[in-house]
Amino acid sequence: MFGILLGLIVLMALAYLGWSIIWVAPIAAGVVAVTGGLDLLDAYKDTYMGGFVAFAKSWFPVFMLGAIFGKLMEDTGMARSVAVAFTKVIGTKRAILGVLVSAAVLTYGGVSLFVVVFAVYPLALSLFREANISRKLIPATVGLGAFTFTMTALPGTPQIQNLIPMEYFGTTASAAPVMGIVAAIIMAVGGYLYLRFREKQLRDRGDIFFEPEDKSSLGDVEREPNFILSILPLLTVLLTLNLLQWDVVTALIAGILLIMLLNITLFKKFVTSINKGASGSVIAIINTSAAVGFGTVVREVPGFEKLTQILVGIKGNPLISEAVAVNVLAGATGSASGGLGIALEALGSKYYQIAQDTGISAEAFHRVASLSSGGLDVLPHNGAVLTLFAITGMTHKDSYRDIFVVALLIPVISVAVVILLNTIGIL
């Protein structure tokens, strides 16, 4: 037990310092192995790498195709076209809502979080300038749309945080739709009301819009294809995945082919975009696989059985222990998918068995696992948060407080609410 705790501390501390989880996770796993009485070399070559390779084998196609889909949406201008259309409809007077909805639509359509940040930031800057709202709120506004309810809560979202639990619970992307919708409403409405409160608070202090010093992240004016054509690939992925029940790999391929067909005049750029998307996916899958490898080693040491007993023994609804486990591990790794992968690799089969024994649906365990991955993951060392600050030119001092509220505090509250409603039999 001490070794598992020590391994988690090593993992969290080194990740917080900005060290790559690709080589930090094996070190943390080594700490767990040595203190758990495992042979260090065997634990790395067999146990750790076994978990690493198994996850990569199952999920690399999804990571790669998702990244290619997002990159093609970005490079063809389709992502920007969708974002621009929604911000025009909503108007500059509701700048925060416009940015929030634009980011949410793109994320829910399958565009990766990082692509969404690049696509939406120039629009956010323009809207916030016209509405005279402090730029300090841009990171939290984009984060609310991209890192919360569309990533983990809305049923059918093709984001990886909603897909990973499917393998462990035998569910679909639309698992526990009512629970997901309730949590999404809490996150979206609660986060939006908070941001409006902060807008007024900052304005009253005289903290209004100020121009960024570095405009390099704005890029050139992009090609903006027709909005209807631009949103078709997003709808294709959503509908084929959820209504037609296609495999996610097939759904993403359909979306990619449609993007290429609708932008056939740009065919010379396709290879470059696909290459960049595929290359970018490698880091993402290796990061998550490294985290899962750590979870595999944890599962093999004798102390894991005691840890399982403690977690599962948390009084009340077993969904509580699942939420605690996923949240803590997501916070330790600074990654929603990484923490989710560790937790389910170590405990997924146990929770599935609990679902069979207690009558609580496996779909509820799926949804709570997904929701819980999007809470403590956005601690200060989270990679998406750091990227968001780098692109927007903000710092932790400027904007982390607001990200903490909309992307950590309110999502955690939403999980607590849906578990409570499940416990009393409403959900």
C-alpha cells in the first residue's frame, strides 16, 4: 500500500514539474514494483509493457483517426467556419456564450481539444474585443466548452474520455444518457453563470479588454467554406457512431472521407494534413498507454488487493468509490484519459462485477467513470491547460482560478449530484 502511494506521489510530482509521463510512468511503476516485491526488470518488460501494448493495440486507430479528422477540419477551414457561424448567430453582445457554444459544437463533433483551442481563439479574441470583456476569461470560456460537458457528459460524444469505458463495461458511447444530460446541464449552465458573474466583477474593477502582445498564435485569415458543408462531417461522425451504431473507427473514417470529398480542390494538402494528424496522435496514445502501463503494475502488487478493498469498501453507492478512484488518478497524472486508463485497467473488471452483483447498470458505471475523468485532471500541470495558456497568452495567475471553477469544481459537483440522484433512485 505504501509503495502504491509512493508511486502515485512520484508520478504526480514529476508530472507537475513538467516531465513527460512517457518516461515518468515507468519510474513510478518501478517504485511500485520494488516496494511490492516484484522483480524490477520483469515488472517493466512484461507487466508494464504488457499493459502499455494492450492499450495501444486497442486504441491507436481511434487516437490516430481522431487526430487526422481534427487536423483536416482545421486545415480545410471547416472548423473555423462552424465556429464563425455560431458566433455570428449568437452575436457579440453574448460573447462568452458564443465562444462557449462554438467550442462545444466542435468538441462534440469529434474535433480534438487542442484543435478546438486553435480554431476558436481568434474568434474569442474578436468577440471579447467588441464586447470589451477581459481576456483573462478567454481560457476558462474555451475550457468550459471543450474540456467539460462535451468531453465527458453528453451521450454519444466521440471524445476518447467517453469511449475508453466502453471496453471495460460492454457499453456504447450513449451510455446512461439521462445521467449524462443532467451532468451536462449542471456543468454548462453553472459554468456559464459563473463566467457572466466574473465578467461583471472584472468590469466593475476596471479590468476590461486589452490587446495581446504576442499575436503569432492568431495565424493568417483562413479559408472559410460553407457552414452547412462544414458541419456535415461532424454530424456524420455523431450519427454513424450513435444512431447507426457503427464502430468508432468506421465512423471516423466516414467523417474523414467526407471532409476530403467536400474539399477535393485542396487534395494537394491532404497528405500534409494527414501526416501531421497521424504524427500528433503518436504522442497522445503513448502518453495514455504509459499511464495504463503504470496501472497494470499497480494491479499486480499484493497491496493492490488492500487498495481495492478500501476503495470498494467506501460506504454507500459503489459509484462513489469509482468516482474517487478515477478523479484521484486523473489528478495524479494531469490527464483525463491517463487517469481513466489507470483506474479502469486496475479496477474496471471489479466494478463490472459489482454492477452484475448489485443491479446498478454497467452504463451508470461507464458514465460516472467518464464524468470523473474530467475533474481533477485540470490541476495546474494538465497539458491542455498549459497549451490553452500558451495560445491565449495568459498565465496561471491571470486565469487559472476561473478554469478551476468551471472545469474542476463544477464538474466534480455534477458527478456528486448524479451519484446522489442514482442513490435515491431518480436516475
